[in-house]
Amino acid sequence: MTAPADSSAAETVFTYGSPQLRFGPGAADEIGYDLARLGVRRALVVTDPGVESTGLPQRVAEQMAGYAIEAAVFAGTRVEPTDESFLAAIEFARETGPWDAYVAVGGGSSIDTAKAVDLMTTNPGELLDYVNPPVGQGRAPVEALLPLIAVPTTTGTGAESTTVCVLDVVARRVKTGISHPALRPLLAVIDPDVTLSQPAGVTANSGMDICCHALESYTARPFTAYPRKRPEQRVPYCGSNPIADMWSERALTLLATAFRRSVHDGQDREARTDMTLASTFAGLGFGNAGVHIPHANAYPIAGQVGDFHPADYPDDHAMVPHGMAVSLTAPEAFRFTFASAPERHLRAAELLAPGMERPDDPADVLPRALRELMRDIGMPPGIGAVGFSEGDVDGLVEGTRQQQRLLAISPREPSDDDLATILRRSVQLW
């Protein structure tokens, strides 16, 4: 019998988890070996139409044949996936299975889709049973998932390292997710060469996701600020901690020199490699510490989008890419959280923008570093530029409030008025 936790005592324990990692040019050509070692005989490759057109998923599938592994490719992943697109992928896997393993080749959308497919082909129930409350029931899987290998082709989402998959629930116009340690991929295969064809707009948006992952986990509520938990109560997002801090600091240092270069010259191999390292490091950080207000705001921004079509993305549906949605309120969110740990915010700004002329107001140092970076890489100048006005703020606040799992990680607890202020100040950032 487990003794109850002392709710009056501060937490003294943090947890850390990560996938196995294979990094470097050519790493994507070694997946057959990894699967064969696991005894896999049938593997489903999950990707999207854009990545499929590069030939990479087919190459990954074909090289498995050398290890006597039968492979098929599902290329129906939707960029910014929905419950409907998840269900289509799940149905395909059920009809063509059983499978011994899944291989996700693509951005966060493909990796998240593969996580959902893995969950729902190994466990009973409906998709919404597993979606985070209050949108879903937040059930935990009762059966073991199959091995999942993640091969990110974009630099940013960190989905290859995390225990989360994100989706839009269409009927409710809300973005939410499924979170459980079992969703973390077994192996992350990071190959910088597969990102060389990533367009500038995708590089910019994905890079802002890296940036916010590192900043949010670095400024997250410290793990020692939570009440002590019993072992079974601990969750993957446990708050800022020394190991996550190390990854976040290194990611910010790499972004300072590589981010702008990778956007303006996609063939800069050194910058591309540094961006894949930054993405990996940030993922290893936030995948354990967690993210907070910018990500919580991003869900309703993406879920309530009107008719915005970003450059370098499929034009078949309106969308605000995840990295863009996260970044648009980040400057004002970090202005709000500054008082919780001024030294951390200033240190983060120093790493991200060394040598930047500092404003007189210390609380504006990190927001200024972000605004200057966003201008340089072509981000919209606020949520007003993607179709929102001050009249939409109340609806956005309502959507943000549904992301309690993320808001609990904020170093300052925001009221509805605080969230509204952040969003209003983010309508026009410059």
C-alpha cells in the first residue's frame, strides 16, 4: 500500500525521460537495422502528402526490405491534424494491419498521427476517451503500445521526444491533445539532411516552436514549487529542473547563431545541423519540464482560425501553423511571467540575443529579443495579422482556459484578466 503524499511538503523529486537517439546525416537510412533488432516483420510508415512527394518515406520503406521487413506507407496525415484525420489514419492501420511497429516520417503532424494510431490500434475505446480533460476523458492506456520510431523532417516540434500528441477537435473548434508517457517514441532518428528541402516559411515557424519550447521550459514553474506527489501521481511535465535547464540553455545558444541563417539560406548545412540539434535539445528539455502560457494560447488561436493561409504551407485549408500560433503571444506572455524569476528571463534573453541593446524596462528585455527575431524571420506582427481582433479576445481566453495542463506549469498563475491583457497586447506587437 502506498503512503499518502504530504500535501504540505514541497516536491523534492523530478523525473526525466527521453527516447533513444540516432543523430547525423544518413541516420534515416539505418531504420531497417533498428526495426530488425526489435524483431519487427511488418511496419507502417506514417507521413503526409508533402513529405511523400520528396520520396523519403518510400526510401525508408524500401530499405527495410533488406532486413526482411514488409512495409507500407500511409500518406494521409493532415498538416495540423484533427480528430477526423486521426480517425482516418487509425482506420487505415486497422484495415491493413496487424503491424509490429510504426515509423513516423514528417513533421509534428505525422509524428502525432502515428502516436494516435499506435495508441488506438493497441488499446480499447474511442479517441476522445484518451484526450485531455475537459475536452476528453483523459484515460490512460491499459495495453502496451507498439514500438514507434520518429523521423522528423522539420526542425521544431520536438514531437519525437515528447509524450504528447496534439489535434483539433473539429466539432468543438478547440485544439487539445493526448498526454501519457507511453506515447513517447522508442527511437528518435534525427537526420539533418532531410530538412534541407524545408521551405523558409516552415523553417521560420518551426524554429519559433523550438524557441518557445526552450524559453517556456526554462521559465516554467520549478518542480520544487509543487506539493509533493506520490510516485503514481507524477507526470512527464514536472516543471523546470536542472537537466531540462541544461538542454534549454544549449538550444537557445544554437538558435542565436543558426536561426536567421537557416531561414534566409536553406542550403546552409551548418545552420541546418545546428537547428536540428537545437530542436532535439529543446525537445529533451520541454518534454520533461513542460510549456506554459504561449502554448496554451496557441491552441485556441489555431483552433479558431478564420481564413488565414500562411506562406509555404498547403493552401487547401486555412490554418495558423503551430510554431506561429505559439510565437504570436510569447513576447507579452513573458512580460507577464517576468516577475516570477527576473534573472531567468534576463539570462534567456542574453542567450538568445547576445549583444542586443537592452531597453530601460527589464521586463521588456526578453520580449524585445523575441520581437526583433520575429521581424527578422518574417513572422506576422501579432494575432491581428492572422485574423483576430480585440473582439475575439474573450473567446480566445475561454479556449486558453481549457489548457489547464499547460497553465498549471506557468510560473505565475494567470487570471482571465491577465490572459485577456496578454492577448490584447498581442493583437499588434510592432
